[in-house]
Amino acid sequence: MYESLVHKYLPADFRGPASWTTVEREAQIEFEERRSRFIGICLPIANGAEAEARLAQCRADFPDATHWVYAWQHIFPEIGGKYSDDGEPKGTAGMPVLDVLRKGGVDQAQILVVRYFGGVLLGTGGLVKCYTQAAAQAIAAAGLVTMTLQLKMRVMVPYGVYDSLRYKLEAAGFQQEEAEFGLDVEWLVALPPEREEDLRALVAEQSQGEGICAPEGLAYAPRGID
């Protein structure tokens, strides 16, 4: 059912998922371990080009750091990802950071970990622990959301119907944007594609057939994770 509904409004070759988990915002954390300073940065990204640009910005922001370790992954328009130990012993930095993304099921996201070496060697086990800790703390600070494919519908009704209909739509779990008041009242409602007929039926019932529902396409919208 998902495929048939999506293809009503998107090209037949659309390969985006129904949903994915990503981070809500950019966040930064910092801690010290045996005189080494670790700065973890996590942010949402759209593609590899954006990830590379953010890495370049990180190097500019912390020009005197010893290492700029990173990992990122995204799932569409094509599956992609990359990681780097940036001079740390192989397997002690970039892969642990990427593992935090993978084990958390987090896509369309990048983690950068900046290290200032403090003069004390941490050993391979210590490095894995610190880079994993920095990545995990950065993701926790950024927060997680599930992005779901939502259908945007423009609802238009007479003034006398607006208040009661808006209340009914809210009670039914539809997401509503601010209304525009012109000759009629119109506003955008976001909903899972499979609930389109539920919305149409509710608008028709409350407006006694006078309301209009016009599809405006599909877009990804966030749903928070508790």
C-alpha cells in the first residue's frame, strides 16, 4: 500500500524509504581523558558533499587540533558513507565513531571528533573508548527524530466550519499549520499517505460537502523519539 500511495504524488522511480532516524540538531560536547581533549560534534546532513564541507569547517574551527576523526552515512538519494581515523592507529577512531551511528540506526548524520593530544598515550583500547564516548555523547546531545514521509493537503472551508473542523482534525492526530483567512479559510495539514481518505471524509462530514482537500505533494517531516 505504501508504494502505491507514494507513487500517486512522486515519480515511479522514487526510492526513498517510508521513514528513517536521524539527529534533530547540531550539538557539541567536550571532555578530557588523561590530558587529551576530545570534542564531539554531531549534526544532520543531506549528502556526502555537505559532510565534506562540514569537515572542512571543523578543521578551520580547530586549526591546531591533533586529529579530526569523522564518520557519516546517508541512505538516499543513494546509500553512502565514509569514515577516517585521521592518523590515529587503524580501527581505533573512525570505525568506533561509525559504529555508534550504525548501532543506533542513525542515518543522514555525521559525527566529528576533534582531539588535542595531551602528551599521554592512551593505547588502542583507550582510544576506542574515548572516540566511542565522544560519539555517543554527541548523538545524545543532538537528539534523535524519526523522519516520516508525510502527505501535505491544503484544506479550504467556509469560516463557520473552521473552528470545529480544526478541533476535530487535532483530535484525530493530524498535524496542522497556521491558517490563512481570505474568502475562505485554508491551511496545510500533514498526514501519513495512507490516511488521505480519513482526512477527506472528516472534512466532507464537518463541512457538509463544502470543504476542499487539495494534495500539495509529499515531504519528510520529523516525529520525535521519546
